[in-house]
Amino acid sequence: FVPARLRGFANLVTDPWNGTVRAIYPGRLGDDGVFIPGIVSALAGKLGYPPAHAELPVAWHGRPDAGIEPFRMFPAQLVPSLPATWLKDKIILIGADLAHTDRHRTPFAAGLPGGGGYLPGILVHAHTLAQLMEERRSVRLGEINEIMLIIVFAATGALLGHLALPLGRRILASTLFIGMLWLSGLIIFNINGFLMPLLSPTLAFAISQWLSDAYSSGEANRQRRFIKEAFGRYLSPSLVEQLLRYPGRLELGGERRYITILFTDIAGFTDLAERIEPATLSRLMNTYFEGVCGAVLAHGGMVNEFIGDAVLALFGAPITLADHAKRAIACARDIDSFSERFRNDCAANGIKFGETRIGMHTGDVMVGNFGSTTRFKYGAMGDAVNTASRIEGLNKHVAGRVMASGVTIADADETGARPVGDFLLKGRHRPLPVFDLTPNGDADALAAYRAAFSLLQNGGTEAARSAFEKLAIMFPGDPLIAFQLTRLRTGVISALVVMTEK
């Protein structure tokens, strides 16, 4: 019904994400192949102003002040009553204002309550026509600056996703950060019409935070699997849970740690292995190891390695234990009690199972994952490990079963140990006090032995020999008393024991 020369499309260019009006519609070809401009461009051309030849971002008209709208609107029936001066030399747009069907979202919607940012189409055209007449352009960051803003928000989201924050704090931090962006954009837009990009930085922030969190969760799951695989069979479940909750306690690259090392070995195992069938030996050793490992786990230790019939256990790694020496001694006593019962049961079935010898030492070691890039294992390295093994080997010279260094005895504040001597191990330059923890009777027997050893330690050779001879009569068959008496009868004059073999 409108002549071709007066036609114009009333289309609005909206954002596909949220329907916000973003640009002026330039026009398009009609069905007859004739170009029809957008209504705002058509009006601008009629008024002698440059039209929009392409989609032009809207530069929204400001307000004279906070109480005055950018454009005045009057119901049509009131026009005859308006003063003529109100309309003189004005450009007047006439159109319908349909509250339920003709409302379009504008950037004002982010800050005006009650739907104030949803404008009728005729009012949107008023803003855009004023823009063309005043030859204003939308003030924006520019493509490069917008990309930089997106990168900053993406990096911030990634950092926040990587941080090990509780969920509540992470949500609060994210809300505050994004809230500051939107609030700043709203304030700047209302002050000078400057349009900051809000949606793209917000999406970049959210997506990068999600990706970072997903990556961190994947790393955490891999770390949890590693901890379970590496320690699940060698630590008690409660200690494994501690590692899972606090994986930082596990220094994957290796760290210096003060711990107690426990070694066990079976006397005459090679002969035993030659005498019985492999299948029988396998079942026997599985039962034996079950008892030994059960004792280690019960006292908070880690079964670090099986070396043939020997067991290496660590107390104080990977979980730090303040009382690692005390735990190791308690564990050694339980292992000794179990192994003696096990040995007697084997003897009742005609199997000669050897005594379990135990050695302990406390000192600084390096603990962590050692090996190659393709295969590694958690363990301990250092002189303290070798010393614990050497102390275990001293049992066969003394005919004992449980021995510990003086360092372990002191750290555990152990009062039930008998001093054996100051052992100068082969290749060492300083003697190491060694104590016997093999069960040896009541407190009176322990006191009598210590008194006799004190005489030996202080150079009273004859008095010491006399004291140990009396002890040998009182406690026949005690291997440690026999060991001291044999040394005294061969001319020993001190507690120093020089070892010529490892």
C-alpha cells in the first residue's frame, strides 16, 4: 500500500545470543529486484543525511538528565491538545506502541529494572535516526582490544579453575569477578554510551575455568590412582586415605626425611627352599608375609619392598610419623611373636622354618620415586637403609632375633632393650651402639644384665666376666649372655666389637 519510492523495512538487527538490538538495518532487495532501504536510512535520506549502507552498530541516544527520557512520547489522541511550539521544527515518528508484542531488548535492559530496557520499535528507530542525523558512531573497544580483554578473562578463569579453592569460595570469586565486569560496563555505558563487550569475556572466563577445572580434576584423579596403585598394598587404608586427602605429603621427586627402617630376614631360607616343593614354599611364604605385613600396617608402617625372603619396611614415610621409632620397635616385637608361632607351627608339620631376624635403624634418607622414566618405585635411599640391613645381619653373630641401633632406642625412649656393644661395622670409622630387643625374661634379669654390661663398658673386665658367669648360671641358654661371656674369655677389655665382615 506504500509507494515504492517511500518504502522502508522496519527490521531490527538483533544479537543472536540474547535478542538485544545491536545495529541499524541497512535494507535489502525487494521481490522485484529493487533495493529497499531500512526505514531509518530512508528517513535519513529524505532529510538529507547519510544513510546506513551496511549494518551500523547503534550508538544509543543519551538523556539530558536522569529525569528526562531521550525522546518524548505522546498518545495520538493528545496531539490536538499539545502546544504547536512543541511540534514546530521537530521530526515526529508515528507508530504503534503494543505493550505485549512490540518490545525489543536493548543494552539498557542490563541496568533498568522493571523492563525499562525493553523499548517499542518506534522508539528504537528514534534512537537510530538521531544517530544518523548527528553522525555519531558507537564507541567500542576495537577488535584488538576486545580480543585482549577476552584473553585476560580467559586467563583469569583458567587460574581460578586451577586453584584448589573450596566450591563456595570459587563460586563467590567468580560471581564477584564477572559482576564487576557487568557493573563496570553498565556504568560506563550510562555515562558516555561506551559499549564494553560483556558476553564474550564472560563466556571465555566460564569456559576456561571449566576446562582448567576439568584438567585439574583429571590430574587429581591420575594422582589418586597413582597413590592407590603405589601404596594401596603397602600402607594401611587409613594412611592411604591421608595421602589421598593431602597428596602434598608425598614428595614425588624425592625429599630428605628422618625415618626408621626395619629389615627382616629368615635364617637358613636357602636350605629351606632347596628341601621343599616350590608350590609348598609359595603357600608357606604367602602366609608368612601376610603375618609380617599385617604387623607393619597395623603400626602405621609401609611395606616398601620384598627382597627374596626379606622384608623392608619404612616408618615415617610417605606419611610423617612423629613416633616412627616407637612404632617400629612395637612392630618388630609383633613380628617376632608372630614368626615364632609360625615357626613352631611349621615344626609341628615337619617343616624346619628358620628364625626371623629383625634389624632397625633411624636416620636421614632420601625418600621418593626412584628409577627410570618408564618404570619407577617409591623407596628410600641412604646410609641409614644400609645400616639397618647391617644391624639385621648382626643377629647371626649374637644369636639374637631383634636388634636396633642406639639411635632408634633413644628416639623411641625404649627401656626394655639390652645393650649388645659398640659395633664398628666393616668400612666404618665410628662405632654404633646396638641393642637387643629379643624377649629375655623379667625386669630383674634385665637390670642384672645391664649392671654386668656396665662393668664391661667401664673397663672392669674381671668383674664383668664374673658377673656374666653368674648370669649364665641364673639364665642358662640366653644367647646374648653367652655372646658376652665368650668375648670376655677371649681377652676382650671393652664393649667395642670390631666387625671384619658385613
